[in-house]
Amino acid sequence: MADQKTSKKKSKRRSITEANVHIHASYNNTIVTVTEKNGDVVAQASAGSSGFKGARKATPYAAQIAAENAIQKAKTFGLERVNVYIKGVGAGREQSMRGISANQLEILSVSDFSSVPHNGCRRKKTRRI
């Protein structure tokens, strides 16, 4: 066993012009992920990672800032056009779209993948205060 140097593989500079933006808007947080066409994650940001904590994470403004942060990270790779996929029922759905369009990106399509029950399991009882 000779001394083998562990050589670190150099990552080549990626150039991405078209990508997918996945927005997951829950009641408590909004997570924005920018991926390549094959699904490799390029950048991601959430309302919590953007500096909002507690109840302020669930606001539309926090969702807009999170979307802008994710797009700014992805723009370093030369991003120009995006397909947007939205999932969830949170307050940051529409506002995060405004955050994407504020960065001069061409939005090719918008798809909503929110899960809708087809009368499967019984719903949780309503909370009474």
C-alpha cells in the first residue's frame, strides 16, 4: 500500500440558463428551491434562513425575501428562465412569485401541485379556544 494522495475533484463551473423553482408554502414557513432540469439542487432559501424567526416566518413578506435570496444565489450560474412549481396552502404563495419576477427572470410556466384530499381520511377536529 503506497502513499496515495487523496485528490479532490475540481468542480467545473456550471452554466444554467433554464431551471425549475419549487415553492413549498406551509402555514409555518416558506421554502424556495432552485433546481436544474434533471433535479440537481442549485440553490435554496427559506423564510427561516432569511432571518425571520417564529411567527414572522409565516408572513408573505418573509416568503418574498426567501424567494429573492434563492434567485440571487442561482443567478450566479447565469439563470434567465424558470418554471415555477408551487405546493402548499401558506400565505407566501403569491408573494414568493412576486419575489421571483422582481429579479428580471422570464417565468415560462406556473404549476400548482398542492395536495387536495379526495375524501380519504377523516379530518382533524376543529380547534376551539
